[in-house]
Amino acid sequence: MCLAVINPPPEHPRNVSKIEPALTISSYLSYARGCDPGEIIARARQLGVNEMSLYFAAVPGFQESCALDPVALREIVGRLDDAKIRVPAMMNWLGGGYSDMQSRKPDHDLTLNPSAHRREIDGLLASIETMGDLGVETLFTHIDTPAMHDTALDEPMWEGLTSIYRELIALAELRGIKVANHAIWMALPKALQEEARERNVSLSTYRSFRMPGWRGPYLLADASHVSRLIEAVPSPNNGACVCTGMYMMGDDPIGAVRRFG
């Protein structure tokens, strides 16, 4: 997967109507199925790549502690480094409230009541410290916070998310970590696509579509939402991840590049 990490430059003003970023494009291979160094090395060799990004939740100990285990991650990064494979990025999901990668359960309360979720927030901050210690410079954050039925709760959820990001970005600046934000676009899993067609779900009615087995719709669901989060916490370390997979439902990737670039 090719990802464009877009981060505003240091002179980015605090009150802006347009983001004026610097653009860096890197080809990272996301390895979601585990963090066994031998398997990762073999897969990298098969694909001919020398950079891999790793999921937080696949690192041993993360699911139990909500934080990256420095010893476990150091061992993985070290093994890959010995094989001449660099780990420039980590990937995390924020807002889904999950215990493993396959069975995430929506947790609206993380953004509605951040003070009750210090364990998760402090774990994220500790993970940024660990990334900084190991020289992993980019955090891809997939924000899968579900939207509530009641749209009146949107603003309180945004306030909670922004408060979390103020802490996150302040530490990211200190540790030299770039945060690339990825919203969850409107794509539906294949199992629900036929049901959605039968119910005539459109972009205008997407917000009201809910089905068992799907965690959406999501609070951040398009490029304007990513812009809002970046502008709410402006920093050269708070940027956007523009991924081709986010545009399969008809959004405009060229428009997104123009928006952020």
C-alpha cells in the first residue's frame, strides 16, 4: 500500500482556513497479521521491500497493557534491522475500543468521556515514547470512532477527540514523531454491500445505516474531517495520511491532495 504522509511545516499558523503542508511520500508495507520477525523478513524478501510498518496491536503485550512493550518492540525492530529492513512507522486504531485486531467493539465513551479512559490514553502516550526511543518516526492513526445515532453528540465527541490529540501531539512534537491521520471512509464490508444496495443507501443516507457486524458509520468519514482535526491541533507533527483505499467509495483523491497540499 502506498501512503502519502502530509504534515504542515513549522510555520503553520494557529488559525488557518487552508492547510499548507510539506509532502512526503513513502512506500511502506503494512503487516497486520503478526509481528513474528522471521515471517516479516520472509514476506519482505518475497515482495522485494526494505521497509515495514507494524501494527500496535500485533506487538506482544499491547492488547493486555494498551501500550507498546519496549522490550518486545526493540527485539522485533532489532531483528528486522539486522536483516536490513527498516521500521519507519507504526500503525494504530484510535476510538474503536478493541481487545484484538479481529473483534473490535465500538467505544463511543473514549471521546465522550476521555477522563474515564486514562489507561488507553496513557498507553498511547507511552507508546509514542517507545517509538521515539527506537527511532520509529511516524505514527499512522486510523481513527475509527463510531458516530452516534444522535447527531447532537457529534460536537461533544469532537471536543473529547481534540482533548486527546492535544496531549498526543504535544508529546509527538517533543519526541519527533509525525502523526498521520487516516479517517474511516464510507466503504462497507463486502458482506453488507448487497444489503446496503437493497436498502438504497446513498451518501446522503449513509449516516443512518447501521447493521450488525459493522462498526460504522464513523465520526471522521471524509477529508474535511481530517482537516478539522489537524486545524484543531495545529502542529508540524499533526498531518494527514492520504491512502488510495480511502477513495474506493467515490471520494476525490486529487481533491484531497489539493486540500492538504
